[in-house]
Amino acid sequence: MTCPTCGKEIPSGLFACPPCLQNAATKAIEEYQLPFLKLFEGGTLQIGAFKDGGSTHIKMFGPHARTMCGLTFESTPRKMFFLAKTDARIKTFCGACQKQLAVLISRARME
């Protein structure tokens, strides 16, 4: 069977193309962030962050056990803390988290 999205062969025993399924899931999770990021941008909601090793990561909103940079974790970290958009510490966090946060905030502004 061929994937209708990318045109590649779907591996036998599967009903969907794994890369396309992952892309669709990532897009849905990102879309879910947008209303929350509007509130964060407006100063009425704080964003969660936590240290993992030497880096501090930004947690995505909602039940997703995932950071803005794509790191996954099993449960909410015990040492999670919350920050307002104006908190200067955000500039010291994981570079990939900062970049993805900026991209998603830009998308949220366009809606």
C-alpha cells in the first residue's frame, strides 16, 4: 500500500506511513499550543520549565509529556517552575526550545 501523503510504500502490517503519522501528530500538538501561547504572550498565563541535566527546557502546554525542543519525559518533572514572558531567564534556556517557542508565538500572533 502506498501513502497518499508522501507516496512512499507503507511497511507491511501497518495501516499508515510512520513518518507522515509522526508529522501529523507533531503538527496537531503544535496547533494545540497556539491558544495558550496567545495568553502567554498577553501576560495572562505562565509557561512551565524544568532542568534536565545541564539545560533548562520549556514544557509544552497540555497533557503532552514533551518540551518545545521535542524532548519527551515520562511524568511532570518535580522541579518544574513557571515563568512570565518577561522573565529574562528564558533567554538562558535550551536554544532549540527558545527557537520553537518563538516560531509558535509568531504563528499564534497570525491567528
